[in-house]
Amino acid sequence: MLTNAVFLAFHALKEPAMNLLWLDDFLVLAETGNFSRAADERHLTQPAFSRRIRSLEEWLGADLFDRSVQPAKLTEVGEWFRGASRDLLVHVARLPGEARTVAEANSSTLRLASTHALSFTFLPGWLRGMEARSPVGRIQLDSDVLQRCESLLQQSKVHLLLCHSHPKARGALEASGYASMQVGTDELIPVSAADATGKARHWLPELRANQVPLLSYSEESGLGRIVRAVWGAELEPLPVHVVFSAHLASVLRTMALEGRGLAWLPRTLIAEDLASRTLVEAALPRWRIPLEIRLYRDHIALGRAAETFWRETCEAGVR
């Protein structure tokens, strides 16, 4: 009995401690199959990188890669561990947010993320309407592009996310089953600065014509995701070319006002420009894109303030 106890104690001392960095190392190597390239991506020397992969295999007690072939291939255990390690990293990323949620169970602070366009336009009036129903309390707002806002919600760093949405451009939150509700409507309109006669300086052609300069959204932009999903295929054969791209609708609006090209901009952002005709519609009405404004909530239980706000929002419905 004593001998077994000594053996177990010795064995435990020799067992390496797991390091979460090894999981990132493993996933890069699983993707590339090349130790040298993976080491470069992880900013390590190849010997140091190989030692970390070997330490992970020792900790698991199984080989993850078949090194007898090039590129290195995952073993059966490696294939299983690829999914397990991704799940673990996602869970670890959520832990700080979940810890804050537990700590703030009785907090009066609402942590809200919103895309830039809506934080400047729809959000202030919408919050006033909600406050007319019930006091909202302290709000901590994170305003960013949609991709980063989605990440904040997925990591439980915010309770709720407000953004534009379209049925043809559902993203990571829908794929992961996040609950949401529609709280408003908007519309993307192709617009251009007006010329001296009041007509669009740049018009979206539906037949062959001179090249039209396009002001485009970047990959991280939620509005760009929607434009590409709805009209990407139809725009491909048309004589348009991208002359400028940016994350923010407000930046594209400024460029459109300067006469630099045609852009799809949300009506909530350019209502005054349309009324004053400093921006005018630059395509037939069929090129407009109707939008939903949706509020998403975290999977886990929210704090007291956030749960109350979500319930009041559900009762208020679409504005």
C-alpha cells in the first residue's frame, strides 16, 4: 500500500501542468500540419514549439499527430481533441463575463453593446421611450463594429446587443441560438451627393454605363455583411468599382457628401440629408434594403437591471 502511494506521488510530480497556450499551439498545428510554419505563427522557435506540443501530448497521455507523414496528420485522438480544445477555449473566454454576471446579480448597471450607427441615431430615442415605461438606471455602453459587438456578447462582457439585422445575413449569434427580438426598423438606401440640378451625381446603372465609384463597408461591418448578402451577386456584373471602404456608416456618409461615390446608408443616419437634398437616392427603389433593428441577449442569466430591461423591452415590442 505504501509502495503504491509513493509511486502515485512520484508520478503526479512528473506529470506536466496543463497550459492553455498549448491549446492555441495545437490548433495552429492542426490547421497547417507544418511544425515550422506553426512555430512562426506562434512566434516561437521550432524546438520550443515542438516541446510544447509534446508536453500537451504527455499531459493527455496520447499522441495527437502522426509525424511519419508530411504534412503531419491528426491521429484519431487528435481529431477528437480539436473539437474539445475549441470548446474549452470558448468556455474559458466566457468565464470573466460569467463571473461578472454572478457578481452583478443584484447590480443596477445595464451593460449594453451597440453598433456605431445605431448608438448615434436610434439608441438615444429608443432609451427615452423605454425610460418612459420604467426607470432604466445606469447604462454602460460599448459602441463598436458588429463583429466586435458580437464577440462582447459571446464572451458575456455585455448583457445585451443592439444592431441592424436582415433575414439573408444572419450571423454568429443566430447560429449559436442567442435569443433576440425586433425593437425597430430601418432601411439601407443607395445615395449620392446631388449635382447642380439636384439629381444624383453618381447613379447605380442597371445596364452598361460608365464606371460608378462605390463607397463600401469593410468585412467587419454588419451593414456591409447585409449589403453583400442581399445585393452582392447582382452588383458583380454591374459597372461599379470600390474606391473607398470603411467600417463605419458615418465615415461613408461623409465621403458621399463630398461627392466621392455612391453608398448604401441607413435612413436613420441620413434622414436630415435626404430632407435637405444634400444626399439623394442614387438607384431605383428596388435597390433599397429593409432592415430590422434587433436586441440580442446573453445565454446566461442577466443581472437584475438587465433582466428587468429585457422584460420591459419584450412587452414594449417594435418601436
